Amino acid sequence: MLSNIPFDPSKTVVALCGGVGGAKLALGLQHLLEERLTVVVNVGDDFEHKGLRICPDLDTVLYTLSGLNDEARGWGRSDETWNFMEATKQVGGECWFALGDRDLALHVERTLRLADGATLTEVIAEISQRLRIKARIFPVTDDRLRTKVETGTEMLDFQRYFVERRCEPVVQRIFFEGADISRLNPLVSEELSSERLGAIIICPSNPYLSIDPILAVPGIRNEMKRRGLPVVAVSPIIAGRAIKGPTAKIMDELRIKPTSGSIAQHYSSLIDGLLVDHVDAEDATDIATTVHTAPTLMTDLESRIRLARETLAFAGRLAAGQI
Amino acid sequence: MLSNIPFDPSKTVVALCGGVGGAKLALGLQHLLEERLTVVVNVGDDFEHKGLRICPDLDTVLYTLSGLNDEARGWGRSDETWNFMEATKQVGGECWFALGDRDLALHVERTLRLADGATLTEVIAEISQRLRIKARIFPVTDDRLRTKVETGTEMLDFQRYFVERRCEPVVQRIFFEGADISRLNPLVSEELSSERLGAIIICPSNPYLSIDPILAVPGIRNEMKRRGLPVVAVSPIIAGRAIKGPTAKIMDELRIKPTSGSIAQHYSSLIDGLLVDHVDAEDATDIATTVHTAPTLMTDLESRIRLARETLAFAGRLAAGQI
């Protein structure tokens, strides 16, 4: 499949990724690149709940890249059951965050291994191997980094905002507790410095909630730019709306026009190109960065692979100085 | 139902209980006594697993007295599913101790509340209330008391012996770590001192593994004897065999003849009467304590209630000095 795209088949790719939307592109990329893909994942959504360490974005990537994800529900595992939650309710436990019976195993095992002294990176690597995932999945940092949402009246932990409050509160400010003192995962540095690296892709995750916490880790921006390799983002906005999640709502609340132009501006110092949905081709003419248009809606595996191929080809052309 | 048995219907009962076999009689007693029953439960089987505090005997009593227990399997909850275990296996976690998806909720909630500073007694009381259990269920102590099994070559934690090794190792000695410094649950003391108390029943649990750890808590034997109320045990042995679990096997290994006579001897300083299965009536003639014979096999709710009624009547006759 790679032979007909202008992306050097000896090169590797680093993709920055949040949850569901980003993981879909990561799956397409894994299909084309296999072991040559490294996914750097947001940990700002991570939290402690019922004594367990839960990493929503890492788990979405794990489940998506192993084919265990639930397509219809859009999150969590397929063939999931909810008897733990039902019994928790019966004994009066907290129920605002749904934990599937199968999903729970991952949280329990991760919590045990972290308590045993393993790093999150080590735990995810071990689980990736067990689930026979070809790409490498790295948390952007092993340090504590927590996304907080300021609403004017409240300071909410991310999952309280996202799940318990269903993104209903108006966002005034988003910040990343601990980011300033977090250390970039050394394996991410290594990957970004690799001679084999051909491109860096920012998946169509929420820029404010999912990609910004990755970019908030000191040093990563420099590492991304240092080699002069193409950095390509895929816009999560189609016709003024986000396919999944609160991206457009948050942009509105932050008084940012929900367009791909705003996404380009947000990433302006970092990216060399923005892949914009073909329905927005007309609006894209005044975007400052190089734009490539293509269908970005990923409804099935085929469309994920197609978008991955478009993205790699775009990066390949940028690398070759063709555009 | 109580009017036709010679047990004072204004009196309360304390029952000492281990797991499955004992809980069956406790259910029969609860049916007759409702709020007038207090069940004092073994905690020697308790252990920490996957970061969770698991209390097998307390949970069996909770599930049995709330009707949530699985009759066919003989342990755990009905309508149970095992997807957590399946997913745990998938990610390489320990699988020797089966945790059902519903059952898990109890362990997680208990662990959380204990970590919040609640006593085990408080946690069990709260859960009992949630599950609308009429009897009161008390752990014999809130302190750490752990049953250990010495096999000659190994010193095994109880659950490792019982579940992981399926009671296969030959038992040389059983002891109760922490028992000597454990404090009797003050609510158990209170109940044993109550003016309303009419009898104390030792359920047909394994004397060595389930009742002895209760009796190993300093002070409880004195509290049981102090008032001179009848203490009645129901023998777990029928025709030289135990209905459930390793009682007869362990008696054999400890070079004790697996008969109700041996049970009487084991409890000799404590009990005023032993209820023996009617098939063993002939062998029971040389038992030193007062014996009552009745069918002790509890195959359904009716037989549990019948045995509970027989036991109460026996205690009532002992209390009245009729035998």
C-alpha cells in the first residue's frame, strides 16, 4: 500500500494523539506504518478513581489499536458488560464514571504495576505487547500532569467536567497542572531524534483539551521542530463543527471561531501543514499555513486508512519540498 | 413460627459463623429471628488481593442473608459474570482467585471505605443496611487476624491454601496470626452481655478453619460462658464426611477421627449441647456433651429453617433445664 504514496517507506512517524478522534487516525496510520508508528498520548485526562489509576486517552488508543474498542458506543471496549457498576450502585458507591467489567481489568492491573514501581510507560508497553499492538504507544510524560477546567465559578478536574458535568459548564480557561515541572518521556525524545523519523502528525483530537497538554510538556515543541521535519496537523473541525466531543463548543466559549483557520492559527508556530476537510476548501484559502484538503470524516476502517494515506502523502510532499 | 418452639421469642441469639455451611444455618435463623439474630463472622480468611480487601466469610454471609448468593455454585453472587477475570488474563494479571464482576464492587467499595478510615464493622453495617439484611453481621474483630496453614514444607496464607492450592497440601498445623493481640469487636461483647440474649449457636462451619479463628480472639470464650446461657454447636460432620469443604480431610491430616464425637471434644470446654445428624445417632451415644439428633443436611431454604428451628428448640430446652 505504501508504494503508491510519496512517503518514504523507510521512515518512521510520530503522531500526537488524544482520545477517540485522534485514535481513529492512529489506527489508519498503524495500518500503513505498522511498527514504524509511534503514538504519543495525552495524559492530562488521567485521574484516580475508586483507588485506581485511569488513563482515558491511553486506554482509548490501546483499545483502538488492538481492535478491542467499541465502535458503536465510541469509547471503551466491545462486548462490554456493566455488572460491576450495577453492583456498585447497590452497595452505595459512586457511579458518575462508568467502568465496564472488562475495562476495569486494565485499570486494576495498571494500578498494581504502578504501585510495584513500574513507570506508566513500562505498563503501557507491557499491555501493548499483550494486546499485540504493532505501533508503540508512549505517554507524553510519566510525571503527574492534570488538565483542569476553570469555569469562572469553579475549578474542575477534567473528568468531572467532561463526564460528570457532560461538558456543560462554560469554559473560561484550561490549564495543565504539573506540566511546567513534568519531564518529557525520554522515549519520545529518542523517537523525535531518530534518524529514521520522516514526519510528525498531530491527530484530529481536541487541540485545547487533548493536544495542548501534550505540547505543555517542556521541551517537546523544540524537539518537534529541531530536525526541520514536516509537522502536519489534521483539523478536527468540519463545517464549523467537531465530529466528536466538545471542541467547537469550547472554541465558542473561548471566543475562537470554530474553523480550521482557527486551528491553523492555534498551531501556527508548530505546523508546516494543515489537512482540512474538503467541504471547507473555500474557507481554507486564507489560512496562513500550507493546506491540503481531503475527506476527514472517519466512519470506518477504510476511511481511516484513506485519511492516514492522505496525511502521510501530504507530509511526504512537504518533506520533499514539493509544496 | 416461633410460638410452637420452646425458645423464648423475646430472646436474641448470637451465632458464630464461617462461610458457606455456616451461612446456610444463619439464613434459617434469620428467617425465624429476624432482627434478633447477630452473626459473628470469621475474618481469618480475609486477605489483600489486587489492592483490594477481600473478606470471603463476611461476604458469603452478606450474600446469603440478602438472598444474593449463588445457590448452584455454592459461593459468590447469583447472576454473576466473569468478564473482569477474562480481561485480566488478557493483560497478564493474576487469575488464581476468581473475582466476579458483581462481587468486585463489594471489594472495591469496602477497600475505599476502609482507606477513608471506616472500621470493617462500620463498612459491613452500611452494606448490610443497603442490602436490607435483617440480622446484624459483625466481624469478630476489626484488627488484623490471618489464618495460616503450615504444611511441613510451607507456611501458606489461607486463601493460597484454600483456593490456589485447592486444600491439597497436607495440613500439619493451623494458626491465627495476630489473634493474640486482636481486640474483640465491642459490639460482639455488648451483644454477648445483653440481657435479651437467649442462646449462642456455633454454626456448622469448619471448626478448625472457620470457628477456631473466632474463638482465638482473646476474651470471647469468657464472654460466651460468663452468663451461663446455652452454647449449642451444630456438627458439620455427617456420616464421617463434611458436606462442603475440607473439614473431614483436615481432621484426617490432624489425626482426628472425622466424627461428631471429635467435634464435641473439640468444643468441649465451650458447648452445652451438640446437634448431630440423625444418621449418626448411634455413634452419638458416647459423646460427652448433651446431644440432640436431627437432619442437618441443608439443601434448600426449608431445610435451613427446619434445622434453625431444631437448634433453637434444643437451646431452649437446655436453657429451661429440661435436658
